[in-house]
Amino acid sequence: MNKEETLYLAIGKKIKEAEASQMFGKPCFKINGKAFACFFNKNMVFKLSGDVHKEALSLDGSQLFDPSGKGRAMKEWVQVPYDYSQDWEKFAKAALKYVKG
């Protein structure tokens, strides 16, 4: 397991309500059966809205999540590179809050 995946798992385990699962064949964390964060290509991906979505998307190398690679990005999901791993936990908590409603 690489350092990126190790950090992803540690963040998910810190969130007591989070359930480890799969989304598009990728590891993810869910709350009440709804995904809020996943791991893809050594990046962490978050379902976000509002200002925190804009903040995550503004980071160098961040992009809308396109798991198919066919130009069909998921507008609420932001893929954040490991370069910003110090922010991953903050974004995970924001994603959890958003998905919980």
C-alpha cells in the first residue's frame, strides 16, 4: 500500500460514521449508503458544494472527477492531488456534512 492510500484510509477511519465501500470499482467511504469520498489514481476525491467545492477546485492539479476518462466529469466531485493531502481531512469532513444533508 502506498503513502497516498494509507493516508486515505486513515482519514476515513477517523470519521466514525464512515463505512468503507466501493464506487465505480474504486475504494470509497459512505455515510448512510451514500458515497462522500473515494480514492482514485493516488488522489482523494470528494463530493462537495458551494465555497468548499470552489476552494478544492482552485488548487493546482485539482479537477472535476471523471472516472471513465471520457470527458464525462461528475460536477460535484473534485479530485484533489496528494500535494494537498494536508487538506484531505478537511475536505472529507465537508463532503460528509454535504452528503448527510
